[in-house]
Amino acid sequence: GGGAAAAGMVRLERKTTPPQRLEGGGFTVVDIMSGIPAERLDPFLMWHELPRAFYKPGEMPGAPLHPHRGFNECPYAKEMVGKDGPSDLDVFLARDHENNRHQMKPGDFEFGQVGKGLQHEGLIDPRWTGYLHFFQLWINLPRKHKMSPPKIINCSSAKLPTVVLSQSPLVSVKVLLGEGVFGATSPVVSEHVPAQYLDFELGPGGQVLHIPPAEMQTRLAYVYRGKPMVAGARCQRGEFLLLTQGDQLEISAGQEDAGLLFIAGRRIGEPVVQHGPFVMNTREEIRQAMLDYQNG
């Protein structure tokens, strides 16, 4: 009956408005999961948004060469469009310490298994000017895979499935990570930590019912557009949602366009020690990571 169905709904456990801070480069970053206990976020370590903003030429330098160890890094170029419309300059020029190069274009998603160590940069042409909206997610790696060889998967937007669930009102989901999501599977696989990463977009009046895999006990969401109802609660742009376990997640747009990112993952359940870009299990491993980096 209705009671049993209601018991199976994903509910909102906690809602926060994460802080924005000015980074050294002069751009704003939203630390989406700020203030939530780490064990409630496992396997997710960090989730940042560069909110949609207009940049003049040279204002958005990108990220200079920097090191990592011990997790998966998953940037998502939600939007990047030149002031006068799409152009050849709408691209992050990415390079790692072994001089492997690739480009990250609008809508692209990258899954970098950092493993034992990776240095990389993502730069933007100083002539570029326009609108940028960008997300960065860090997913932890289990202890036994922290020192695996690094591996980066770049996935162009065209290869990521976007499932249109309804035409009028328009409801779609882009599957960055996940398998069998409304019949679609991302070509990118999080091999050591089962996870979903979904981008839901809903037109006014749009609704969707999502069934996250039961093994992915941690469920989180971030509203980047509109004022949707999520898990029975009215939400708004810039809010982070800590969701409960349950069978079905209900999302409805209300009277305006809505957009939200949803992530779910299987817990790792190991201690987390983080120092800047290094995420390990013990302080000693962090010291070793710093030494290894200093010694090239």
C-alpha cells in the first residue's frame, strides 16, 4: 500500500548553503560539501563549483601544474561559451607531467584515477572571454588502489549519454558515471568505487523519479539552477542536499527551469587523512607523498 511505498522514498536529511570563497586566481569557488562530517560523504572527498560567471580575457587562467595522490579526480565542464557564441577557444588545454596533452571542451567529463601520483594543469587561452560553469569532484580510492598507476579517461560530451525522459515538459539526465540509468550507461567506469554522477535538467512542470542502486548508500545532490522540489523538500540554487537511503528519489522542477547534480557512491569505510592534494589513510603515507613529490 501507500505506506510501504512512502517508506521507500529517499528523504532529505540535511540541507546547507555552502560558502563561496575567492581563490588565488581571482575566481569564486563554492565548496559544496563544506561542513558535513567526512564519514557521511564517504566515498566523496571534495566537490567544488565554479558558479556560472562571465570572465573577461585573461581573467580565468585555469589551473597551473599541481600534484595529486590517492583518489579519483572528476572535472565536469558544465558550460563554456565565448562571449559572441561558441568558438575554437572554448577549451581547457590539459597537460600532465609526462607531457601528455588533451583538450577538455564544453560538456566534457574526465575521470582521473590519480593513484600513486599525477601532476597536471588545465589552462585557458588568455584571449578567451565568455561564460564558464565548472565542477570538480574528488572520489576516494580504497587503500589497496591508492598506489595504482595513474590513468586518465577523457570523455567528450557527445559520448556521454543524455536520456530525454520527457519532451514536454523537457526532462533529461546526462549520465557522467553510472550503468543502467534509465537504460543508459556511461562509457566512463569508476572501477574501484561504484558510483553514479548524474546531471538532471527539468523544464517548468518537469518531474522525474530516480532509483539509485541500493549498494550506493551515500546520496548527495547540488542544485545549480531553479527552485526544485527534491525528496519532498523545496530547494533553491546553491543548496547542497544530504539525502537518506531509500528506493526512489523524487525531483520536480516547479514553475521554472531546474538543474541539479546527483551523486551516489558505495562507502569505502577507511580512515581518511588529507593534506591538500594528497589523500591517504595515515599521516606517514602523507609525509611519504610529500617527500616523493619534492624528490620528483
